[in-house]
Amino acid sequence: MSSEGVSERIDSPAELVDSTNSPIDGLSDDDKARYILQYLLNCRGVCHEDMLLAVLQKLQKNSSVDENTSSSLDNLTELVKKINVKLNPLNYKIVKVGHGMGKGAVATMLRRSHSSQSNRFYVYINTASSDESKLATRFSQREIEFIKWAVEQMCNASECDSANDSPVIEELHRIRRTAGATNDPRCITHSVPSTCLLQYEEMSASEIDDLLARLCELKWFYKDKTGRVAMDLRCLVELEEYLLSNGIPSCQSCHRLAVQGVQCDLCSMTWHIDCYQHYITHISRSCSCGQSLVENGVCVI
């Protein structure tokens, strides 16, 4: 995910609360849940946990209950559960996910201090029974066919430049250097050049450009500063089972989809960045196949 992919909406929590015409004193839990959902949707369905906590803390200051940060996190969890009860009949849900790029890279992209590092995001997703049904709520059949084709291209990892200056690469280099690595790792990526996607024959280049812009706005895809396109959080969460069945590996530690992290050069076992750091620090510096994950791990970005 690029810096564009994790950037939050500019509006502050205070602006969200102050812009409403509703009475703000003595908010009920239902009121707070409504504001939380509104803010998440304003962020196009993907929001860092710290931002939702900031919204909640602003709401609590304007209500009869003033809670600390620890209890605010518990309160946020309960409010999300309350929201999901009401969203369930509509086939929507809010899920909390840890971003595979790791808390250090996320903090760098969000320009957060070390003390507030977190890789947790809340994502508003469609829970329809089939992948096709999830896409059909937003896209035409022609657009769905393009999306499926584009995702297939991204499922096939390709070699990339290890000198890439992205926060993901910088975080991986930091972890490896701390562990004693002295070599430059090989890198692969699940992103593809935007020019590759323009080769789709069933749509014109202008139609593809317009659709890619929509997909990036909806946080299904993102485009980095070099013009490469990759799957964003909403796509990864909603299509997780489909992606796993099409060759995207799962993390050996947390068993979630892993499109960013470190992969064994020999047996292709994969870890998210934070899971990789924990594994080589506390469990083993080698994969179960015997290969060194410090010297021979492949960076997946």
C-alpha cells in the first residue's frame, strides 16, 4: 500500500462532530455509533484505529461520560459490535484488521510518532455470499470482468527493485539489519504497472483509467508514485478467500492473507512484517526447511 493508500481523510474528528446540527450533549451509545459509522464512511470505508479513537474521545468529551484511552478502545469495540448488528441484514460489516506492512511502516506513512504505532485498521466490507455479488453492488458486469482480470495479474508476484525507497522496504531493512543481515535481499511484488492493465482488450484505455480511479477512491486498488497498481485493504479483506485460492500465500504466524512481508527463498513460507520480526526474534532465525530467514528471506512488497 502506498502513502496514498493509508492516508486518512483530512477532516478532523472535531470537524465531524461540529458540522452536525444534532444536539451534542449527553450522547447515547446509539448516537456515538452513528457518528463512528459516518466518519468511517467519510473515509471511504477504511480508517486507522487511532482516528476512530480520536472521534470517540471527542464524542465522550461532549457527553456525560469521560473515559480514558484504554476504556475508549473497549468502548469502540462495543460500538462496532452494535453497528454490525444493524448492518448485518444489509450484508455489510465493519472488521478490524492488522495491515501486513507492519506498524512501523504504517506509522511512517501516517507520520505518527513511535509511541502511537499501530497497524490496525477498521474496514467497511460487503458480506454477500459470493465474490461476484460483492462486486455487483458497485460495478457493471464489464467492470467486474476487468477487476477479476486485474486481480489475476496481481496474484502473480514479479521481481522488483530492492532499492525502492518505500516505508515497507525501509522497515524490512531495519529489521534485517537489527538481526545482523549484511546483504541486500531479493524483492518481489504483487503490484503491476498501470500500463499493463491498459492492455485489457475488452475496454478502452480511457474506460480503464476511469475505472482505476474509482477503484482507488473506493480503496480497492491503490497506485504508488511509480505508477504501479496493487490491491488495497478493502479488496484484500473482501476477497481474502478468493485470493488465497489463487496463489496468494497466508502468513505462517497469524494465517491471514500476506501480500507484504518476508518469504522463504526455498519453500515460499511467508510472514507479515511484524510477524516476521517476532518470529526471527523469539522463535527461530531459520524457516522450518532450514533456510535462513535473515540472510535469504525474500522481501514481498
